Amino acid sequence: MPSWEVLVPVAGLALLDTLSPATIGVTLYVLLTGARSVARPLLAYLGTVAAFYFVLGCALMLGLGALLSSLGGLANGPVAGWGMVVLGGGLLVYSFVMPARTRERRRPESLRTGAMVALGLATGLLEAGTALPYLGAIGIMSAAGLTPAAWVPMVAAYNLVMVLPPILLHLGYRALGERLRPRLERWRTRVESGSREAMGWVIGVAGVLLLLNGLASTGAVDALEGSGVIVFLDGL
């Protein structure tokens, strides 16, 4: 079983990834179409997104694992940790200076299963490069040198958590029906606005988690404890 030093930051990044405006926005749009049945197209879309990111995560884990192994066990050394420190610090700084930009939200042209699968693939292809929490979680698991028996369930669980909010929205809409529509309309407006502040928070929190995990991997935290710096700060 992976250590808590790996499980906690990966779980935090998975929860952070539930704020994806792409999947939530499409889910709200489908629910508000007024179609008689939205379960099949919605599950086709979410299943495609989850399957795409699962395959991508496995490919990245295998590729990064092979790369780190070929570099002589750097996955378990301080080099990988300092790499996460640099990446996390860079993301944290970028969250404050990132330019404001608006993106047109993708909407399904129809609710046919084939169209929803295509939209799910498009979401994965277009969002993969900016899925910073997911990429950060892959980096943490790779640096920890986990075996496939450990990281495959973690990647699967990550993607299940990622699509859980849209599923809960669908269940809530089925239970409450039109009584929930005004609230969903407000949520869709907020999601489609794509505010810079919300994305900045996501990137910033991902950077902090990577930074802290990297510092723990390098032994910098233990060094500070040994020098008495942390004890001194705790006493202030």
C-alpha cells in the first residue's frame, strides 16, 4: 500500500480536479436541455472522459517509470523531489501572474451516444495538456516508485473521483427535477464565465501540494527539524 506521503497529496489533487469546468459545464448543459432521458448520453460522455484519462495516466506512469529507472533510480532520490519543488513553485507563481483569457465552452451538438463519446474524446484531447492537478498526481506517483499493483488502482480511483460531481448533479436532478433548475441555471452561468480567479486557485493549490511533496521527498523538512528551525518556529 502506498504511504500517506503519496496518498494524501494525490487525494488532494483528485478533489481539486473535481472543479473541472469542462465536465461540469457539459453536464449542466445536458441536464438543462429538457430531454426526456439524459442518463445514457451523460454517462457516455463521462465514461469516455474517465477512460481517456485513465489510459493517459497509465501511459504516463509507464513512460515516466521507465525513464526514471533508466536514469539510475532517480525516482527515489532527491533529484525527482527537487523537480517537483521547481514545478510546484512555478505553478504557484504562475497562479498569480497568469493572463486572463476566455474560452468558448464546448457543447454537445446532439445527445446521441456517438456524439457524446466524440465530445468526451475532444474534451480529453484538448484539456489533457492543461490538466495540471492530474499531471501533478502522476508525477508524485512516478517519483514514489510505485509498482503497477499500487498505482493502477490509484489512477482508477482518481478518475472516478474526477467525474463524481457530475454524477451527483445528475442524481440530484433526478431526485428534485424542475425544483433544481433555477440553481443549475445559476451554476451554469458561473461555470461558463470561466473566471480567472477560479482557475488561479486550482493552479495555485496544485502548486502548493507539489511543492510540499517535493520538499518532503528531498529531505529538506527533516533537515530543518534537525537544525531546530521548525521547533523554533513552533514556539513563536
